[in-house]
Amino acid sequence: MQEHNLNFVVGRNSVLSLLHSKIEVIKVRIDVNAGSDGKIREIIDLCKTRNVAVEFVSRSKLTGKENQGVDASFVAPDPKNIEDVALDNPFFVIFRELLYKQNLGAIMRSCDIAGVGSIILPKKNQDMLGSTEVSRISEGASFNVNTVSANIFESIDLLRKYGVKIFGIEVSGEKRYFDEDLKGPVAFLFGGEDAALSAPLIARCDKILSIPQSSQSFVNSLNVSSAVSIVIFEKIRQESL
């Protein structure tokens, strides 16, 4: 298999998550001086169990600067389409735009824990998918959370056909997020790090919800990954009652 057909992940936790998944792993490379701590031994044992090749190399040959002495190459599965997810697990997080890979990685980690069915990004964020930085920050959650890049307006219109409620999250929201019934098929629509929801996107929402803020705060919004976590775990709380 040609290397350009492969994706790479770095970091011990991320490689472990990859090996615990059902994704096809081609090779794991380990720094010859990495030692034999618990995580390295677990990685080697999992490679033996899954019949994955292990190669010991100098650290300079590993991918990225923050590789923690290990990387892995794998074949990324094709993402599920929006229709299939809407039928199987209609719980979506949608973004108008994301600028920073570290935010996407943190969002994927929260979405994986919360059981989000799919993250939908605009087509201009396509280059973030498969990023080693994203997979490292997500601690391997990027292997488990279905993430697609698509036209946001078309995606919202499609979700509506499947009975998914669209909740926009904005400071100007007329109702606080925890006062709304978030149970059942929903999609939470966020702007981005420095972009609010546009008027056309707001018009496509069933309701605009807000996250309350202190009147004494010097900033006017949360980091987008924090906002996502707050809202999706409120949905989980409500459904656990």
C-alpha cells in the first residue's frame, strides 16, 4: 500500500485508541529508546493480538514533534452519510466554521464521550479531517466520532426531513439551553471561534438557545469547544432523568 493512501496518528493514548478500534492499522513505529512502560507494553501486546507490524526506529523518523515516541499508520474508513446517521443516531453537532484544529480535537473528544452521532463541518474545513494534530488532541476520539464535511444549509434541510430539531446556540438566544427540551433527535448549530450564526442559518433553526453568562465577565463568549460540551452534556443529563 502506498504511503500517500495512509493516515498517521501520534501519541501513546491515540495509538492505543486506534488499536482498540476496528480500523485497519498498517504499522506501529516505536522509538528505540522509548523504554517499556505500561502503555508501550500495551501497544506492543495489542499489535501482536491484531497482527499489526511493529517497527523500532529513531525518534527523528516518527511523525510530528509531539509523538511521545510512537506513531501508527492506518486506513481511514469512509464516513457514514448524514441520512444513515439520522436513522441510527440522530444526535448532531454542526458548525458554520472552525478555524483551529485543537478546537476540533477537543470537540471530538467531548462528542465521543457524549455519544454524538455525527459532527458536520463546512466543506472549507475538509483539510482538518485526518489531521494528526486533531487525532492527538482528541485522544483517539477522532477514530470513533463520525465527522463529515458538507454544505451546511443542505445538511440542515436534510436533517429536517428526518425529524431532527435544529437548535442554534447564540448569546442572543431567546431561551436558555437548559430550559429547553433537548431530548430526542436534535442538531446543535454553532458559529465558530470568531463567527456568529448568519441570519440565513438562524432562519433555518427551530429555536435559538443561549448559554447564560455573568454580567461581570470581560469576554463575550465561551471557547467553542467549551460551549459544545456544556450543551451536549445537558442533553445527556435530560435523557438520563
